[in-house]
Amino acid sequence: MELSLTSQEIAAIIEARATRGATTETIRDIASLATARAGDISFLGNPKYKAEVPACAASVIILPIDYDGEPRPGQLYLHVDNPSAALAKLCARIEQLLWPRPAPGIHPSAVIAPTARIAASATVGPLCVVEEGAVIGERTHVEAQVFVGRHAAIGDDCWLMPGVRVASECVVKNRVRLQIGVVLGSDGFGYEFINGRHEKVPQVGRVLIEDDVEIGANTTLDRARFSQTVVGQGTKIDNLVQIAHNVVIGKHCLICSQTGISGSVTIEDYAVLAGQVGVAGHLTIGRGAKITAQTGVNANVSPGATLKGTPANPYMFEQRINVLRQRLPELFQRVDRLEKKFPAEKTSSDA
């Protein structure tokens, strides 16, 4: 990372509410509290690391407004309401510095169909393919080796990173970010068993990605068997997620890595699916529900519920089961001792 920011610039970017101490160091990197050195910036985003702040060697530390410790000599504390959010704001500025958008235009090696429509303010990088009737909107940045299929549409201010595939007829609205290797519009997994064979069911729908969605690297979203697979406004999807045909995901959901969502599932607004969640087909996960890591969902989930385990149970119930499960060896030992102390009377069938 080639970074060079003064402490005054950082304080202005994160809109620090108060400062304590001072430093003349130029900030060159970001580091954790435990590993930071002079020239680094660090932050206290989780209260459990509070004890690491006094020994931290960072030149600048972003801290909660109520942190009352004193900085070391040559060290600056910047106080904000939310250190994690403040660091995110700083990283957004760093991102602009490290990876500035190239000038608008189409790279000579890109292959563009004559009927494709690409905004003059858009950027299309090396070795991209944009097929017939496709649309790329204003200020959208399409990096190297991206494929945009026939009659697909990409909206304004999007960022498609290298190797993204947007298949025919799929629609990506505005301010969407697709990380490296995302696939939109692969065929849904649909077959009918006919006369001893698995016969393919054509998948003739599309994928629709609403505004302000981000989708992580190598995540795949299957086109619908009919109608559309949908990801709602503001939803964020992690790397390596599989979303099957005709899934409808609501607004502002969070879906974490290695989750698999079967066909025709509906996930309502503000739901959270943690890592490695599996969801069986044709279910509804209610608004604001939270599904914890490695949970297997095989029934509808009520709005606001928190589930854990496979099969999924209410969170606290599953926690109790886990506690009792750890006591099973002790329980079996007690039963063995009781059987030895009070041997069962033999029945006629035992004789």
C-alpha cells in the first residue's frame, strides 16, 4: 500500500469530534492495535481490544468519543462516535487514491457489438466482450475480461471487476459493485426425470440486481426458470455464495460466505445469513431474521427469529442442547454406575 496522509488530512476525512495529543508522522499504512508501528494508523473498533490501546505504537489511533486514556508522546488520538465507520470512511478515500478510475473510453482490445450502447462517460477495459443490444450506463467502470451478454443492461456508477460475467438479458441497476469472478445468469439447476433420464428444463428467466448491491468474488446467481431471480436494494453478498433460480432476496440483507440458497426461496428485508448457511427450496425467511453460521434451514422462518443448528432451532434452545450434549459422557457414566449398583432383574426371555 502506497499511502501518504497527514494527521490533519485524516482528521478532516473522518470528521473527528475531538483530538488528544499530536504527531508529525506521515501516515503510510493501517495496522491492528497489536502490530502497529510509527507511521501507522490504528483504531479501536471492538471494546474487547481496549486494553491494547495504551501499548499501541501507531502514530494515530481512532477511538470512541468516551475513551479517556492519554496518548503516548508523538501520538495523536482522534475521537469519533464510531471508530469502525470512521475507518471505513478513511478507506474509501484511500481506495480512490490507490485505484483511481481510468479515463472514460473503450480499450482497443475490447470486442463491442455494433448494437451495444455504452455511455460516453463509461470505461470498458482490455479484452472485454459486450454483445448485441447490451447497455452500459453513465460512469460505469468495466474492468478487464468482463463479459456482458446479449441485451443485458448495466446501470449508472457500477463497478464490474475483472472476470465478471453478466449473461444475456440480466439487469444490473445503479451503483452496484461486482467483485472478481461474479457470475450473473448461469443456468438454474433444473431437471426432470423422464424415461430413466435427467432431462434439462430450459431456464429462460433472468437475474435482476437492484440499486446499491455488492456481490463478492466468485459468487454465482442462477437465472430464473421463468420470471426472475432478484437481489433487493442495498443487499450485500459475500464471496463464494450460491443463489439458485427464482430466489428473491429483499432489501438490505447480509449473506455471508459459502451460503447456499436453493431454488424459489424468498428472503425478506433485513435478514442476515451467516457463513455456510444452507436453505432448502421453496421456503420463506422472514423480515429481520438472523440465521447463524452452519445452520441448515428446512422450514419457514418467522420474522425476527434467530436460528441455529441443523436442523435449525431457536437460538437459545439450540444453545441449551449444546450444553447438554457436552454432558452426555458424564450422563452415560452415571447410568453405567447405576446399572451396576442396581442390576435389572432378569426376565424369562433373558434366561
